[in-house]
Amino acid sequence: MENYFSKRYSPTASNALLFVMVCFTIFAIPLFPIEAHRILYNLSFTAIFVMAVFSVEGRRQIILGIAAIATMTEWMAAYMDLTYITIISYGINVIFFTMVVGKMIYDIARTKIVNVRVIVEAINGYLLIGFIFSILVTFVMIFNPQAYNFPNINSPNYYEVSHASDYLYYAFVTFTTLGYGDIVPKIPVARSLAILTSITGQIYIAIIIALLVGKFAGSQTDK
């Protein structure tokens, strides 16, 4: 099965498609009317699950199985509107993205040359970590809706539409240590998560850049 995937699907092309879908999710979906966000995020996350499976080499069967479960629970959570299913769905998403990012970092660490595929894979890993933290922000909001000062949080119909774009925005602004200050954590667990988010973003960049520069310099020396 592993050889079948390797021959049939190119990790380079899959990484490129994954990058397109991740960018669409982050940058394009927020431009649509908020009432359409839920279905658009469900569709885009399904595509991301599929592309992520074929973007890594090795252990694809395990990742594929988790992707299938993640997709199923994602759609169940969207239409069954049950809190415990939503929590399970988010938990599986975190596990899936963590496994994919870990595998990407491992692949980057053991590669001998720096090519387009490796660079795109490094960027995808960075963006997927942002997704992980946006899901963790969602977790915090489920258990304490007053954890952040999101706009319109006190409106009666706040939870009738998807606010994933708000969570993505906050997560990436914190992850990149940009910190506009328009949305801030208000409780200790949210503040701790903000610290973890910002530190992780800096550590990832430092480690990956060091790996890429070292490998590129090594490949040039070998020539």
C-alpha cells in the first residue's frame, strides 16, 4: 500500500496543492459572507486532510486513517450540533495536524538537499501549526466563552454562525508575534496559550531556517 501511494501520488505536487488549500482557508474564506463560512471551512478542511496525507512520505496508512476519522467527525460536528462531538472533532484535528507537522519536520531534518518540495513543506508545516493553535483557541472558547474579547461575543446569535475566521486571525497574529491588541486573552489559561503560541512560532522558524541553511550550505560544499 505504501509503495502504491508513493508511485501514484507526488509529494511535491501534493505539498503544492496543500499550500494552495491552506492559503485559501486562511486568506480567502474570511472574504465570504460569514453565513457561508461553516460549509466553506468544512469543505476546505476536508481537502486539507486529503492533501496532507499525500504530502508526507511514510506512515501514510496511519495518517490516512486519522484523516478519515477527522473528516467524518468534522461533518458530524457541523450538522449534529452536539458539543461533545464538536470537542471530539477538534481533538482529532489537533492530533492529525500534529502528526502531519511532526512528519514534515522529520522529513526536512533527514533530507540531504534543499529543493522546492522541502521549502514548500516547511511553509506548510508553519501554517498548519497556526491551525493547531486556532483549534486550541476554539477549545478554550467552548469551555469559557469569555476567555477572549472577540467582537460581538455577547450577541444572541454569536454561536449560530462559524467564527473560525476570528480564531484563525487571532492565532496567526499571536503565532507570528504581531499582536495588534484588538483581541486579547482575558483568563489565565488563554494567556498561557498565547505565550505558548508565540514561543512555538519563533522556535519553529529558528529550527527550520537553521536546518535549511545548514543543508543548503552542505550541498553547496559537496559540489
